[in-house]
Amino acid sequence: MDIELRNSKTIGLRTRKTGGAPKQMSNAPWERLTGIFSKCHWGYPPAKTIDGDEGYSQELEDEYTGDGTWIQMATGSDLDADAIHIHALLVEVGNLTRENLLSRLEGIATLGHTLYQHHPNAPSWRLVIPFRKPVAIATADAAYRKFFAEMMPGGVVYNEDKQGRWFLRPGCRDDQREFFDHFKLEGNFVDIEAVLAGTKNWDSSPTTSSAAAASFTPDAITPASAPHSAASTRLASIGDTDLRAELENIYASLTAPEDFPVVSAQLFELEFELNRRGKWAPYFRPSFPIPYHVPAHLSDIYKSIQQARVVIDCHWLHSQLKKFQATKEPKWQALLNPAIPFPLALAQDFAARAIKGAERSDEILCLTPFQQTQLRAMLGKRLNEARKKAEDAKQTGISPLGKTLRAINQWSATDPRLHTTKYVALARAMAMLEGTTHTNTELGALIGLTLGVVPLRENQVRDMKKRLTEAVKRYS
């Protein structure tokens, strides 16, 4: 099968423009489809033929003659009708193992096969998931976004464009025949309208809680937990500056919350690699904002974004610890024990719990103020209050932090040699740690973690604090 991404095609079960009621998927040739998707073509097929059989598409089309729908398996040049109804969801996903997929899809009728570029160290799969009845393409597109957000966290999406495209049958590189795989899961056809309405789950059972669907499954972040995966190997060879730029570019490309599931696995890979390097803390990296009031139809996606932040924070803490650190609740002790590998499943369980960030850091993990300043999702109550106080402009018309930053800008205008970014990082670190017990060494480390550079020495910080105090007095 020709599975270069530019030619990757989606299942097109279509309705002729000239009429005929769409067929119910329950009447579709399920066993016939199973046979098609379990047979592999080795290497790249010719543009318009499959194993030399130019009538293959017509053979499948004939099975639907009479009611106006058929399965079209052909290249783009063979198009002779527009898609009107879609009978099945097609998902092409990478970086998830067969076992992971089978556990996620339990109870859902599914056909699955590996893609052309599949390798055990970088798995990639196509899933064909039939609907109980045909739906319009717009409905299928909405179903795809919801499915990937709820069922495929940690997976890399390949078919990013709309549902209702055309495609050829399974293929595999001739030199990787041993890696071709396929499966068939017996289960319920998806009642997609009920799923989108929130009354049924993907396996057609009644919905009991949307929280479970939005939470991370134990093996959701397979690439990040596999240091020898193809993606991890690539990232390990990238310099710090390029790695940081890659993360910033991905976040800059996110224009809507629905975009997050599409790039979530890439983000995990990048964030975990940055964690391992320990030079740029999660709090100071870019992130996708979560509004105070979340629209109901986006609550699951925003919940998954927040859970992702917690998992990344936990991984950062585990990566930076030099020795065992106590937690109040023994259940979570492994999260702060660097003597063992990072407990990914435990972190995902921790992230899925309905716990406020301050409670996670102050009460459960008992994190120090210095540790909390580095985290994106687990800022303690005291530090959160200090940050709000530093940014509060109600009393004097300008916040304490704003006053300090304004002084730095004025100072910088008169001294072109001034390392402005370091003083800005110092000002923010001091504001966040206001009222806590901390050292100049910790401030120096925090400046380094803010900028992604080596920590500043204690005497450097002492001198910078003195000069900054003088500048604020001078330019106030």
C-alpha cells in the first residue's frame, strides 16, 4: 500500500450523487472488509492497479449496487463521485503498541493493520471503526476529533485532513515483512450521534462519566517512556537551542484546543527530553492557555491538557531529584524516588485524580517552594498568593513586579551591556519566592531554569540583587 503521507488515503464508503438511500453498516460485508484489511501488498503498488487487478475497485463497488453506496478503493485520479455519507471512522495513529490499542478499543468493532512505515520501535496503525449507520462527513470529522482526544492520548495522528478520502489496501516494505500485523476486534458498531451527544460511550454502552474518557490510560505516553524509541533517539541528537525552538514552534501552531490531541505525543516527547536535560523548567516553557471558564463542549480536551501538565511536572521532579524525597501519602511515594525508573502509570493516575494544584504540591507531595516555582500545574497556595500580590496593581496603580520590570527597562536603555534577561528572571524569581525561606543559590538555579542556561553562582546573585535594588530606587 502506498502510505507516503501525501498519498495516504482514508476509507471512503460513499453515496452516489444521483440517489439511493445510504446502506446501514450492519448490512455491510464485515467479513469481506476483514479479508481486505488483513492482506498486505509488499512494496509500492502501481498507481491504478492492485496486484495487476484493474477491476478490483469495481468488484467492491458491485457489492453495493442497488442502494447507492459502495466501498471505493482507488487512487485520487479514479474519483468519479463526491463523498456524501461515511460509514466508518478511519484513524491512522503512531507510537502506540498493539496491546495498548487492543486495551483501549475493547468492546468496539475494529479492524486494524500496520502502516507502510511501521516498525516495533516506532509503531504506526490504521484503524477502521464502523458506525452503526452512515453519517455526514461533517459528523465524521467531529467524531474523529473526539475519538482522538478521548481514546488516543499520547498517539501521533497521521491522517490530519478530513474524513472521507480514498485509499488503497494495507502495504508494507518488502524488507520489513516480519513486522506487518493486523487484528480484528469483535464488538459493537459505534452509535456516533449518541457519542457526540454524550449519552453513549464509544462501545455503545450508556455514558456514566465523561471524566474517565478524558483521563490518560496507563500506557498513553508510550514514546516518552521508551528511551530507545525512534523519536527519542532523534531528539537526543538535537541541540538544546533547536529542541527548545521545536517546542515553541509546536505551541505557536496551536490555534484551537482541538489541535492539542493531534500533537500531544510530539509534545510529550519534547517535554520529557527537556526534563531529562534539566535546563529549562516546565513553568518557563510555552503552554496552551486554559480559560477560567471552560466551554462545556471543550471540557474533556482542556481536562486532558491539564492532566498532561501534571504528568510533565511529575516527570520533571523525578528527573531532577538526587535522592529520595518523602511524600505525605505513601501511595505516591514512587513519584519522588529517583532510585527507580519514572512510574509513568502512577503519574497518569495522579494526574487523573480531581485534586487542586496547591493540594498536590503542598499536602500530597510536600514540595519545597523552590521546587514549586519550576512547575506548570502544581503551584502551592503560598507561592500562588505571592505571585498574585506581585502582579496586583490595584493599590498603587502599578504592581510591585511591574515597577521592578519598568526600572530594569529604564536601566537597560542607559546601559547597553546590561544582561536584561537575567535581571528580569531574577525579578520574577524574587517575586514568586517573596515571604519564603530561600537562598541566593536557589535564586541562581531558578534564573538558569528560567532561561535554559547554567545556574548563576551565589556571589553573582548577591551582586545582581544589590544592583537591582539600587536601580529600582533610582528609576522609581
